[in-house]
Amino acid sequence: MESELNVAKKIQMSMIPNKFPPFPKRKDIDLFGSLTPAKTVGGDLFDYFIQGDRLFFCIGDVSGKGVPAALMMTVIHDLCRSFSSQSDDPKQIVEAMNDCYAADNKSMMFCTFFLGVLDLKTGLLRYCNAGHEAPYMVTSEVERIKVDPNMALGVVEGMQFTAQEKQLPDGGLLFLYTDGLTEATDENEGLFGRERVEQSLQNALDEGLTDGAAYIHRMTDDVAAFVKNASQSDDLTMLALRLSLKH
């Protein structure tokens, strides 16, 4: 069983982007992500790809952990890729994903999900949120992006989601994460929490860090220092994106 789980892990992790920088010939995009499952396999995911002049990116968290969550994660991953090839409207994509997922969701495992479609020429971000944590924008300060909560994927078929837009500032860094970050637990069952997330981002900003990898490595170190010897309680995924319009 351990051998089969290790094979399953390799298959699952091969679905997650692992080549950085992902677009070495492009000077306008800085992308970096990390995924650390609590068990051999897990239910978190992130993905990104370019179609024309648009960057599609997403992050998600399937309820539960282990093999069941990992199976659902592959479904969500494939649904996103499939419907994104047919539309660049995040609302339409998320609604189509939800209807397909909820129609036969006998396990009743839901998935929080955030999908963004970024115009690489203008910096206009269109996005749709499905019960996921709000991302942060790091410029000269750290702020949470306003997102409509909406329902998680897979709960109710026919659910209407809301679409939102935000103009990304040139050089601003977008930081996305799953709740495995805020809910990372120390030996006394204390939570890492949102305040520590914001403080870590602020510290990285104050230190003059610029690329996404540096921010995620800094956050990873801060979480490790907080939890110390406590076992990982949930899958932990982070994604950082920076767009340079004046490259």
C-alpha cells in the first residue's frame, strides 16, 4: 500500500506545475507555487497556463485529506482545464465546473476554489471565487483583495456565482493560499492565523524581496518556525504572481 501511495503521489504531483520559472522567455510574468500535502497525497491544487494574451491561474482546496481528497482534486483540475479551453470568462468557467462536479457528487466532498484570468497586456484581472480564502496584494503595503465569498464547488448544482474585476498595479505581487496556511497548528494547538500571514508578507516587503519564490520561501520558514515539531494538520499550498507591464 505504501508503494502504491508513493506512485499515486508522483502522479498527483506531476499534475501540479513544478518548473520554475514556468515561462523563462517572458519577462513580464513572475510565478511560483508550492504544495505540501499533510499525508502522502492530498486535496489541494494550483495551476496556471497561458492562452493568447491571458494568464489563467487557480488554487483550490478539497474538503478532507488523503486519497479521497486527492481523487477529487484530479477531477477539479481536469474540469478547470477543460472548461477554460472553451471560455475566458471566470464566472462561466466556475459555474460550468460546479454544475459538472455537483451533478454526481455522491461523496458530498466540496472544494473551495479561486480562478483568475489576467490580461497580460493591460493588467486587468477578472476573477471568480468559490468559498476560498481572499488573496493578498503586496505593493507598497499589504492588503486583502475584496472577494465575494460565494458557495464552494460541488455543494449545489445550478448555483450562480459572481464575477469581479481588479486592475493589478504594475509590479504588484498577488499571493494566494489555502487554509492550511492560516490553520497551521503548533504544539499547543495554536493557529498560525491571518495576522501572522500578513506580518510575514509585510516583513518580506520591508526586506525588499521582490520575486514570488522569495515570498513563499519566507512564508514557509515562518510557518516552520511557528509549528516547530507539531505534525502537519492540513495540506498547505501557496501561489505568488507578479506582473510587470513595463518590463
